[in-house]
Amino acid sequence: MTIVQKLAIKQLWLNKKRSLITVIGVVISVAMITGVITLVLSFMNLLQRQVIANEGEWHFSYSDINATQLEAIEQDPNQRDILISQDEGFAEFEGSTNPDRPYFLVRNYNKTAFETFPIQLKEGRLPTQSNELLISDSISNQDAFTYEIGDTIEMELGQRQPSDDPSRILTQEDALVNFDGVTESLTIEETVVYTIVGTMETPFFENSWNPGYVFLSYKDEQMITGDQKTDAYIVMDHLDQSSPEYVTTFAETNGIGAVGSHGNLLRYYGILSQDRTRNMLISLSAIVIVIIVIGSVSLIYNAFAISVSERARQLGMLSSIGATKRQKRNVVFFEGALIGAVSIPIGIIIGFTGIALTFLIFNSLIQQAIDTTESLRVVFSLWTILIALIISISTLFLSTYLPAKKASEVTAIEAIRQTQTIKLSNKTVRTPKLVRKLFGIEGDLASKNIRRNRSGYRAIVFSLSISVVLFLTISYFASSLAKSNELLEQGENYDVAVTLNRSGKEALDPELLSKLTALDEIDQVTAISWISGTSWIEEDKIAEELVGYGQLEDGKYPYSLTIHGLDTETMKSYAAANGGAYESMINTENPMMIVQETIQYLTEDGEENIVETKALNAEVNDEIVPEMYDLETESYFSLPALKIAALADTSPIGISNNIPLGTLNVFVSEEVFNVLVDNEQVKDEFIERAVYYQSNQAQLLENKLEDIQKDSGDTGVSIYNRQRAKQRGEQVILLGYVFSNAFVILITLICIATIFNTISTSISLRKREFAMLRSMGMTPKSFTKMIQLESIFYGLKALLYGLPISFLMIYAIYRVWRTRFQFAFEMPWGAIVIAVISVFVIVGLAMIYSSNKIKNDTIIDGLKQENI
């Protein structure tokens, strides 16, 4: 060890407190860098595992390949596994209660496919022979299917062909063809006898609109012969950015026409660059790391700059005995290396540990918030450590470079005369006369002290400003997140919805409707059918806000119109609540409606949050003529005119009053609705139906509705628990608060460490100055006042920079949110007050702590004080 290195170690030891603060700052910095990178990698890993759990692990696919092409794929050295998937054919399902699903589909998998695709076995075992069958749980509610494990079933398998194009072969992804006179037929190709060996949960690829109930059988690569077609899903041995190009080239070489990729998985591996989620995470991570580096450089640079300043005489002595510029520079670099050697390993360990503890505490909340079955795991990556090392070492180098350069330039004469530390002119320390008038001589001295020590003063102001900007911007981001969630929920007055995906004029099955509306957990329920169209409203009756929009034709404005047919009980209560007579609402000879007059809409200019207004200026007994568009004739047709029976300020359960201007909700009885749609021009697909619930036991209600759905066998039923979605939104907000505030706290700790380090060292270096002031008669009271005023000046200057920058950042965030959510811009006054108070508290505590260290020093000790 050289004398220079020994001197560096001794210097760090003599200034233990400053060295400790610097070490703590670097540890926090490295821990945050490690944590940010680990968080991103862990989140990407979660998304990868979730896709694999949902869809299986495969990377690319080759479609409609023959035996020769399959053999070429098997010989490809870049593939690790091949998953075979071959549709053997469709079979008629006589007795199916679902008219949209009249078939069975037999699909063949090889062993690797059964192991890789997420097939959840319920009973029995997986097929291992070509005459064995695994049946789907989706058929369990079909009474016509009476087969069990061990039974044999004979199937006549063939291909589906549409009547308008017999040469086309329909697949499972093609819904049942039965519209505008076009139907489909099944061409039988073979008869196969299967033995049922097991049952599985409904597989991930089977949807309610697929025409066939999926059964799985077995077929390996050797069974594919000649021109038999199959699909092959490939797991690559080495997956990288060149893999898509390699697969495309391989397919062209072997005459394979259709190549696909597992986009959901590859984007999370970083193979597909056009992925918003991945790019967003990388961008946010880069921004966070830049902020961490800025705070860290401020802390470390300031520590070493002060160290060089106070050791000027020592460096000059080294120069006088022959130390070269390089040796003096290496003293500072070696100190930085020692601090890094201690801090970086500790920071990396703390970073991984902190993320692990965060996942342990918040994993269940994170799973619910982002709706995943997989949990977050800490990804320990050598790349994470390497990146953390590179960034941390670069940060240390940037922080020590200027102080080291300054140290190398200290000459013996300058060090002895002590002229290099402070080079001031009269103009530099001149203070405004107003300062002395307002604060006295103490204020004048405080102002001069700040001007003299510009490097430390800038470090303190910079650190405080960074803390203010971060706190206010993160606070506003979190509040905007909560506000956006409120806007999403506004106007929704139901807890659970059951959407009936079957479109058509046929009314709901009375038995099913009875079950859906007779549960104990229901507080209120309404069954609604609706169609959408337009209606031309006279200019004198349109909403005031629409006047002058220039869309008038023949003095009328085109309103978007939604006609809702309410069930009997809902219409009775809704009519009574709005002064209408139920008997008049069911009169089909003179059809009446209730119009939702009062609506809420979001303004486009963002000056208002939500505006309440009248949807139109109509009166009772006014008529509205609904119109709909006929796709065949490409023209509008009119429905029977509706007369206004009542004007309502509220809407029934399930109908939002938060709608755009120029939109109208009207409500009619079931009887009137059936008359309106009893028109051959009103197609089945125009009609939609749903049941809405209010319940204090939304989760229990959802569970019972799911049981009813399974028992009924109606796969056209979708259940949506809005309460759970609302809770998920609240959980996302909570996560946003936790992670953003944790980030602010850690960055603020680095800034506070900088402030304490700077002020503490500055006070220590000014012992002689303070002793001279006391020797000239400055009282302890005046001394305390001077220190307090310095604190106030630091805080005011930090706020002078921090608040305007924060306001700009806050408004920028608002503009980003405004692209999706229209709400008024409001300053976060509460957070601003907290930030202002915190600034003065931090500086004040640092000043009190530092001044207390020299409080008991005598004047003689202070005048004799040396820097080291």
C-alpha cells in the first residue's frame, strides 16, 4: 500500500461522520438502482409466467405442414421442443341445447403438447393412444351427452363447409354459419371409435362462440404421414432478437406458407420491440435511474469537494515534498474507490432484500390489482448486478472527478496562503440594504455567508429543490390516479351485471330470468333490453350547449337514441317515481316513454369537472320518432312514434346518467319494446339484453350467478362484478401510493444526507469565523438568529426554484391525464403546504444539529482551529 493510499484511509477515518453519511447516501443510491431494475425484471417475469400459465410456453408456429416439412422442423438444431396440434375433424352433436354449438371437435396433441399447453386434468388420465379421448368440462351441462370415463364413443368426423363457398374449410375459429340464407354442412371423412380416459377443465382456447365442444386425443410425430396436415408449435433452443427472422427464413426454405408467433409471450421476452408495456417500463426505469444518479452525484460530489477544500493545506504540503498532480488526484479517487467498495455490495444486497420484502408484503394485493394468478418473484440477474455496478461506479467517478482535478491543481504557495478556497470580490458578497433593514446585522451576515460559500449553498438548494419537485409531482400523480378512478366509476349505479350475449327478438327464458332475479343477495334488480338508433330533434328543443354546432338539417339536430325496455316491476317503480302511470306505459296502441332529461357530461375544454344539464328541452306529450339504419337497403327506416309520458332526473339500475351531449336515453315497457322490434327490418343482432343488480354481497351474488349459468348450460351469459373492478382500481391506487411514496422517501433520504453533510461540514469549517464574531461581541442570541436566518434563506431559495419547476411538472402530468380523463386542473395546495413546512424543518434541524456541535467551543479554540 502506497503512502498516498494510507493517507486516503486516514483521511476517511478522521472524518468518520462525513464518510458515514456519504456511504449511507451511496448505499441508498445503489439499493434504489438495483431495486428499480429488479422490479422491472420481476414484473416482466410475472407477465411471462402469466402468459405461459394461460396459453402455454411456445415461441413460433408453423401451420398446415405435411410430414416432410415436419421432419425438417425436427431436424432444425435451433428448436428445443415441438408441440403437435392437429384438428382430426368435427362430429355432429345431436341433442345440443346450444344452437350455436352443434358439434364436437376432436383435436390431436402429442406428448409434449399435453405437457406444455395448460391442460387441467380433472379426472382420469391423459390420452396416450390415438383411440383415446379426453373430454372437456364445458359439455358437462349437456344432458344429451351421457358418456363417462371408460365408455366408448363412435364419431363420424368430417369438415365444415359453407353453402356459398363449398371449397372453403371452416375451422374452430369460424363461428357457426347461419345468416342471410347462408348455412353450412358437414362432409364426413372417417368414422372413429374412441375410449374416454379422462375429463379436463374447459381449455383456454375453447370459447363460448366456438361451434364445437373440444375433445383431445393423441397423435405423435410418427403418425403424421404423407400429405396429412398439422400445426407445429416450436420452443426455440436459443431465443433472441434474430429468432423471428430465422424462423421466417426457415419457413421459406422448406415451403411453409403460414408462420405465426406467440406475441403475448415474445413481447415480454423483449423479442418484439413494438411493445408498449415493455417500452413504458424501460422508459420509466430510465427516468427513475437518472433522478437517482442526479441526487447521488450531488451528495458524493459535495462530500468530496468539501473534503478537498478543507484539506488544501495538507495537499499543499504533499506538493511541497514532491507529490505529483497524479498522486494528489489519486488520493481523491482512492477515497471514492474505498467508499464504493464498502457501499456498492451493501447497496446491491439491500436492493434485492428490499424488493423481496416488498413482494412478500404486497404480493396478494398486486395479484388482485393486476388480476393475475401468478405471484411476483424476485429475479436475481447477473445483468442487474452488472448494470448496478456500472451505474454506481460511473456515479462515483463523475462525483469525484472535479474534486480530484481540483486537488491535483493545489500548489504549495496557495495552500500556505489559503487563497484558493475563497476568491471573492466586493460585488460577490454585497447584500441588498433591505436585508439589513428587515433582519438586522444578523441577516446581513447570514446573506454574506451564503454568498461566500456558493458551492455548499448550491448543493443544499439543489437537494431541497429536487425533494420539493419529487414530492409535489408524485403527490399530484397519485391524486390524479385516484381522480381518474372516480371518473371511471361516476354515473354507474349497479354492482353486478349479467349480459346475455344472445341477440334476438325472442324474450328471455322465463325460468332462467326467474332464477336470475330471485336470489337472497339481491337488493334491487332490473332486466333491460335495448336497441340503438337516431332521432331528429327540433332546434328549439335541443340542449342549450348544442345550439350553434352547425349540424342542423331542416331545423333539426340528429340525436343518438337508445330505447330501453324495462321489466314489469322496474317499469312500475320507475313510472311511479317520475309521475307516470304504469297503465299508460303498457298501452301498445299509443306507445309512451319516459325520457332521462337530466344528464351529466364531461366538458371538452377541461375547465369543469362534470356538468349537469338537460339532455333536451322537451315537455310531456311531445313526440320523438326513432330511426334505425338498414344495412341491406343502406337507408334509414322509422319505428312507431313515442310520446313522452314523463321526464326523469334519474335512471334505472344499470343505466348511466353520465353520457355525451346529443345522446338520449328513453325507457319503455316490455310490451312497447316488443312492438318496436316486431319489424322485419329490425335484425336480431340489433337487440341487446342484460340484468343489473344492486347488492351489498356482490361477491356472493356473483358466485351464485355463476352456478346458475353452469346449471343452465347457457354459454351466452357473461357476468361482470363491478364492485370487484372498483376494488381492483382502489388497489391499483394504493399500489401507486406505496411505490411512488417509497421512491420519494428514498430520494429524499439522499437529499437530506446531502443537506446534513453540507451544512455540518460548512459549520465545522467556519469555527474560526464564528469565534471571531463572538470575540467582537456577538451574543449567543444574535448567533442563533444568524443561523436561523441562514436556514430561512436556504429554504426560500429552494422554494423559489422548486415550486415553479413543480408547477410545470404538475401541469404536464395534468395534460397527459387530460388526454384520457376530463377534469379540472387544481393545485395540490395541501401537498404544497407540507412541502414548504418540510423544507424549513429539514434545513432548520440540520442547522441546529451542526451549530450545537460548536456551541461549547471557546473563542481561543475556535481561533486556533485547523481544518484537520
